[in-house]
Amino acid sequence: MAENACHDLREFIEASKQIGDWKEIKGADWNLEIGALIETTAELIPQPPMLLFDEIKNYPRGFRVAALLFASYKRVALALGLPHEKSKLELVRLASRKIRSSQPIPPLEVKTGPVMENVLKGKDVDLLRFPALRSHENDGGRYIGTGDTVINRDPDSGFINMGTYRMQLHDRDLLGLWMSPGQHGRLICMRHWEKGQSCPIVATFGPDPLSFLAANAKIPWGQSEFDYVGGLRGRPLEIIKGPITGLPIPASAEVAIEGEVPPPSVESRDEGPFGEWPGYYSGGTVGTGEAQPVIKVKALYYRNDPILQDEAPLWPGAPRTDLSLRAGLLWDQLESAGIQDVTGVYSFTNYIYVVAIKQRYAGHAKQAGMAAVAASASARHGRYVVVVDDDIDPTNLKEVLWAMMTRVDPATNIDIVDGCWSTPLDPRMPPDKRAARDHTNSRAVFYAVRPFEWRDKFPKVSRVSRELREKVIRDFQNIIPFPKG
Ligand SMILES: Cc1cc2nc3c(=O)[nH]c(=O)nc-3n(C[C@H](O)[C@H](O)[C@H](O)COP(=O)(O)O)c2cc1C
Ligand SMILES: [Mn+2]
């Protein structure tokens, strides 16, 4: 993650073409067809190719959509500036070390940049120029904001946040914004609204890859994702001071807007339905019954031949993120909380966080599990935390399930913690709880570890040893088509 992290989305796409599979698809339809292709590819192909759509139906050539950018961990490694030939677990470890060792670097203001190649202001703003997708059959509209960042400034402390929140394309100069309770971008908007003011806002579509990954990791409140990304890259993000809002506009984003979010009491709109990452339609007006905030767009900036980044949620069986900054962030936060001998961390969507430890004392596993329930990286809308021993690779779901099957005594090794931070998009949230705005849920913590007190008496593992496995793969590769690692 040092000097070599990609500068912008197009540089990242070119570099990704060198290290993995990719496909260009011409003539596909923004209305459902592209969404269906993306989800089906992610479900059926392990380490799926990056998909690049051009000549999208009814849109001019060059107005492109890029998808599945982070569905292969090798591409995530590239985005993080890490060596892509490492294992997934090793990459999470390297990410957490980098997070630990980097110092925030504030952005660098420049006069202009590629995002200013096309400038449309006021009445000329027209977001319908872009082939925003309608991804799922019952989506209430088209979404331009999925692979996006939303940027606003806390009026009290001055800290500038960058988060990924979905944006519906309501009209040529009007966007819907869905921010879950507790999100930093929403807390900042509320501080403006409480003063009776609209919240100035910048958003990007097709940000640089590291900004995107940081914008959807829960970096603690008050730490600017701009400075964080600068620190991880080892050089500042280049920004242009927005002429309308004064907010930073990332200079090499594909598309950016400036605008404002009026208090919802002044202006709001129905939002959604939208197929969300748990695999159900949720959030927005669905379930809450409440109209949602809008962004009134005052200026539109975009590069020539702009690339929208699609990150519309997929059914969880079609993983769109093979490795996230979140796992590295959680590892760092656990160590910062004093949890010792963490040997691995991984997350399978927001719902399952796995922490591997080398147990050193009775109570160590519980300490690690409780910390993972509370840490900012994993605290919002989780479901399960699984603590495993260090012989389990937390990135390997088969190994994690095996530990849960064989090392957990359900009566004594599962803790239930109720009342944790959740979101109205949780499909399992009872309607009355949602109506009462009690956006909390319970967590189960599985201690899938050998009981510390008698760990030496635990039966020996009978699985083929790694050495023997590697030997038979080598010796029989010409007969049996073992996948190349
Ligand atoms: C593709 C994608 C889309 C997301 N969409 C939303 C959204 O619509 N609303 C929301 O509240 N969080 C959404 N999230 C989660 C937030 O980006 C994440 O919680 C992040 O930490 C929020 O920024 P903040 O920590 O500065 O509040 C999304 C995440 C991803 C990866
Ligand atoms: Mn934040």
C-alpha cells in the first residue's frame, strides 16, 4: 500500500487487466440485463473476471460501467498496493500492518484535474447522460450511486467525512440518498439540519479504488477518510476546492457533483425499493415508511469517456468483495484494544466476522469475541462473530464451518448479546421494532476453539497434513486437474 497504490479508477482497471481475467461487453442493456450478468458471473465463477461494459443500450460509446472490480482478492491487493501473489490471509495481515504504521496525510489542493474536463452548472446539469443501472427486478429506479463516495464536513469540528451511500437517480439534477442511522455522513447532515440549514455535499462516482475501499470501512468518527487514504498511499490525495461548496473534490474521480441536502422536513422523496446486500429489498422508504433525503445537484463534473463504478449489492451467494479493508481494520482495532496473538481476521459480508487467535490463557477467546462485537470495523449490523484457533484460516469458509461443527458445544460456547447497532435494512428486524426506530439486533458469538483448560486432550486432527497435500498435488497434477493456487 505504499507508493504503488493506483492513482485513479482507470489506472486501476488497466493494472487489473495485467494480473487477471477481464471481459468487455458491448451493447448490453442498463435496464436489468447488466445487473443480471454481474450477479450471475459473481455467483458461478470463482475469482470472477472484471466486467467492462461499453456501448450500453441507448448510450454513446465511451460512457462505460465497470463491475466486479473487487470480486477477486488479487485485484483488491492491487488496489491496496500489496503484492497480489500472497494468500488472502497474508494480505489481510499486511493490510492491518499498513493501517497500523501509516500516518494520516492531508489532501493536496490542486488548481484543476481530469474531473474538470466537462463542467455543467445550474440548468445544464444532466445526470441522465450516464448509463446508471437498474439492477434488480423490483428496484424502484435507477441507481447512479453504488460505487460512490459522499463527502461532507462536520460543522462543529470541521472534519471531512467520505462514506459510500447509495444514490437513486430521481431526475437530471436530483438524487436520492440513503444513509443508515449512525452513519457519519448522516450524523453530519443532521447537524446542519438541526440549524435549519441544507448540508453542502460533494459526491463522486468512479472514485479512485483506495478511496472507495476506505469510504465503506468504518474508520472511527473524526478521522477523515481523505487523510487516511493519503496515509495508506504514502502520498496525498489530490483535490480541487469545490467552487460552490468549498468541499474537496477528488481531482481524478470519473464523475463528481456538488450540491446540497436540504432538511428532509423541507424536501424529501420516496427512495427504493433497492435490492440490498443481505439479498432482500430493504432500506429507504421500504420498511421505514419515511421519505428519504435528496441531493439537489448544482454542478456536474466528469472526465472524457467516463467510467461509472457499479457496486450494486448482489445476493450474498455471489460475493462481490473477496477481501475488504474492513478485515484489516478490525485486526488493527483488536490489537489496539490489547487483544494479543490475533493470527487472522476475515469477514464474510457484514454478517460473519471471524477472528483467529493463538489462545494464551483462559478467557482469551471471550475477550477477542467481545472486542469484535464492539469494534467500529465490525460493530454495525453484524450477526455472528466466530472465534477460532490459529490452525484455522479465517478466510477459508470450509475450515471455519468445520471449527463451528466440531469445537462448539452449543449449550456453553455461544454467547448472545442483544441490543447492538443495526440498521433498518436488516431483513430480520421485526416491523414494530423498526417502527419504534429501535434499530438494534442481537449477535451470537461462537467460541469455536478447543476449550482452553483441556486443549491438550482435544482429539488430534486427522486431516491430511499441508505438506502431504502439497506433495500429492505436485505429483498428480498431470492426472487430476487440481486448481492452480
Ligand atoms: C457498495 C456499498 C454500498 C453501500 N451503501 C450504503 C448505503 O446506501 N447506506 C448506508 O448507510 N451505508 C452503505 N454502505 C456502508 C457504508 O459505506 C459503510 O458503513 C461506511 O463505513 C460508511 O461511512 P462512514 O463510516 O463514514 O459512516 C455501503 C457500502 C458499500 C460497500
Ligand atoms: Mn467516516
